[in-house]
Amino acid sequence: MAFNFGAAASAAAAPNPAGAFGGFGTTTTAGGSTFSFSAPTNTGTTGIFGATQNKGFGFGTSFGTATGTGTGLGTGLGTGLGFGGFNTQQQQPTLGSLFSQPAQAPVQSNQLINTASALSAPTLLGDERDAILAKWNQLQAFWGTGKGYFNSNIAPVEFSQENPFCRFKAVGYSCMPNNKDEDGLVALVFNKKEAEVRSQQQQLVESLHKLLGSNQTLTVNVEGVKTMPDDLTEVIIYVVERSPNGTSRRVPATTLYAHFEQANIKSQLQQLGVSLTLARTELSPAQVKQLLQHPPAGVDPIIWEQAKVDNPDPEKLIPVPMVGFKELLRRLKVQDQMTKQHQTRLDIISEDISELQKNQTTTMAKIAQYKRKLMDLSHRTLQILIKQEIQRKSGYAIQADEEQLRVQLDTIQCELNAPTQFKGRLNELMSQIRMQNHFGAVRSEERYYIDADLLREIKQHLKQQQEGLSHLISIIKDDLEDIKLIEHGLNESIPLRGGVFS
């Protein structure tokens, strides 16, 4: 029989009155209490850890939990995907039940005592086999599944992933939602791909409007569509309600969520492919405080306190438990999906930046062109004004302001012509300009730079060209040596032939 970690457990038979332990899959008689690993007779009864059909050392079909369905290695580590509850029930956790503790302290104390007895000192058989049973119970507790038998008069302990000894658990961090209830955002998770949801978005809006009673004052709007792992798609919607006086408001998220959670509405949503409905609302400070003060079921308070201390951003992140490989795999898929979305967004931003850089280069060139054109137009306008002023003043005597302006111009001209003033500096500048024009070094306002990648490609191309030329030169040199050798051979053969035919 295979050693299966996830097969469904059959109903275990009650311990016999004599307190006998029938072994791991063995069957004993009414008066026997031996611990045998031999192949028993098939009497149809069920041992403590065995199935109905006993086959020797029977670990086979009863290693899993005693739930209605069997869970394998990947799926038996945490069936709940809620925001931190460790409950293995398939019910949607409410805010009040998150991180909840058992309400009755005596029951919890008895459960803890029974668990400790099952792991350390079971008294089911009264001999050395109890030590083996204790190790078996410890293995089940570490795995988080199965039953722990420790006393013939007390019911066995149910080992779930909530027990403190389960090893497959850790604490991570999740972002706290920052949407307000007034925003009215509700997330619907569809068992469809994003492309299919987008193609049927209009029909989806119409179907949701029918679920709201086809009220003409209500309008369904789609806030966003996002891809999720395992071919799931999240659609965020909100509903706008218009009053007769012309004003409009969004329906609160809690109200819309409560409407969708009604039995008849929820069944219709499931027909549309909705697998989960969530209200996107932020947590109040009191709710956050309550979540942080009470460790989740099965999490050590010391680990929980250390997780709160290690929180990198307590204002935005909140610690959440991760139970089992299934939850770890789910978070890994979500992180991979978010990484892909971030990379896609970065690619879009990079393309936008490249386009903006091209537009900036084109704009700078146009600005420089317009500057030159403006300067030319300014010079032409000044020349026209000078000619117009000359024609207007022709035939008139020099006025006082013109005479004053002429005196100022003469003064400036004298200062410029003075050898120790600006004349020498102007001559030096003119000589430098002539030298620069002579050597062809013309300075311009614009400077062009070659991109590093393009420069690298040019260098690579020139290097390949140089290597090709070097190869051709070597071929030509080899051919020249061959030609010289041929010529040398021909020159030696000519005298020889002359001596033969003489």
C-alpha cells in the first residue's frame, strides 16, 4: 500500500473496551492486546490507523485528516486563502473572525493538555509501544493533519494546521487597503482570462445592472480589469446612484457587497463566473489594533510579536500568516504576476521617455531655427525703420534730440578709437576670430553628441572593415609571393631550355 499523505481518512473504529491497541492497520481479537506487525487476518474491522482492508503495516490510507475530502502534499497544507485566518473550513471569513481565538478558556486548556499528552506521554497501550505512538503523533502534529490517540477513554486529538506544532507556516506582510467606503469599490474575481472578460465587458455591465434590479437611477462602472494567477481575472466596479434633483453619489462598498452576498444574487454571480467578491475598504485603526493584538490561531505569540517588530512599514503593511505550501505558492504566483505587471509598466514608461526625448530633440531644433529666423527678421525690420526714418527726416534741420544723440555717438566713437581703451581689445578679438575662421573652427550654439550605443556600433563596424582589409592585404601578399616564385621558376627554366635545343 502506498504511503499517501493526502488520502481521505476512513472512520476509525472506537477503541475496544479492554484498551487494546490493534497496531498500525492490524486487527486483534477481543481478548488480545499485542502489538504485531505481522499480516493479520482480514476480519473486516478497522484498526486505529488502518483502513477497512488491512494489509500488514497499514500507514496507507489514514495518514491524512479525517475530513470529507483527501488533500495531497501540495493541497493539504492550507485550504483557506483568507486574509490570515487559519481555519480550514471553506467558509468566507468575516472581519470579526479573523485572527480569532477560542471563546472558552477551559476548552482551550483541555485541548492543550490533550495535545501535550498525545505528543509526549500517551497511555493507550501501557508499554513501549506508547513511545512509538508519541513519535507518530508528533509527526502528524508537525505535518498538521491526522488524529492523535493517547487514551482509550478520551477522544483523539484532531491535528490541523492550526495547532502550534505545525511546521509548515510562516508570517508575511500584505499591503493594507487604502480605499474608503465612500469610493464604493467592489472586486469581483472571475474564473476567466482577461481577454475573455474584456471582450464581454459590456455584457457583464448589463448583467450586473440586471442584478441591481434594472434600476434606471443606478449605473454600473468598471474601475479596472487586472489579470490574476491561475487564469483568474479581477474586475473592480462601482455603482453611481443619481437622485431626481440631478446630484449623484457612489453607492458605499459595504452596501454593494452586502447586496452581492445575498443568496439569490450570489448564485447568479456564480453563473456569470464570479468565484469571489471582496469590498475594497480600508481598515479602521481599531480594527488594525485588534488584528495586531491577537495572534492568529496556531501562531506562537513570540513569533507574532517579532513579526510586528520586523514590519518594514507599519503604516502600510500588516503581518499575515502563511500556512502550508499552497498559500506560499499562491503568494509566489501573485508576486510573479505583479512583477510582470511592473515590468510591463516600466516598458511602457521607457517607450514614452524615448518618444519624449525624440520630441524634445525636434523641439530644440525648431526653437533654434525660429531664433535665427527671429534675428533675421529683427535686422530686416531695423533696416526698414532706418530707411523710413531717413526718408521722413529728409529736408528737415537737425533737431535738438538728434544733435544730443549725435554727440553721444561721437563720444562713443572716440572712446572706441582710443588706443588704450576698447580699440585694442576689439582688434585682438577680431584677430582671434580671423584665426578661428582660418583654421575652420566655427563655434555654433548647437552641439551634437553621438549616442553611446551608436558609437559602439560604428566602432564595431569599422573594426570589422579593418579586419576585412587586413585579410585582403594578407591574401594579396601571399599571391605576390606566389607570383614571384613563378617568375623565379620561369627565369631559371629559360636558360635550361636554350641549352637543350642548342
